[in-house]
Amino acid sequence: MNLKYFLIGIGFILAGYILYRGIKDGPSSEKNNWQGPTLSLYVQGWGTIILCVIAGVVMIFKSLLAQI
């Protein structure tokens, strides 16, 4: 197991979680008194979260397959 790749993977997953916590209330609307990110930033945030999680999982698998 390559510890460097494993820690990078955990870092990506942690970054995705932190980004999720920032946008979990949804885009700004009348329901939340226009507080929160605009719709375009909300969509970009979800794209970034998905990419961070995918990169994290790939790096963790890469670290586990380093021994084979």
C-alpha cells in the first residue's frame, strides 16, 4: 500500500465533504431569503464535489493496487 496516494485520496474526499457542507442548503431562492450561492455557483459546486470524490476513490484504489 502506497501511503502517499492513500493520504492524497483521503484529502480529496475530505475536500469534497467540506465543499458539500458549504452548499448543502441549496441555491438562493425566496425560500431561504436569497441567502446562499447563485444557481450557477451551486451547479459548479456539485461538479467540483463529484470530481473530488471520484479523484479520491481513484487515488485510494491506486494506493491499494500498488502492491500487485
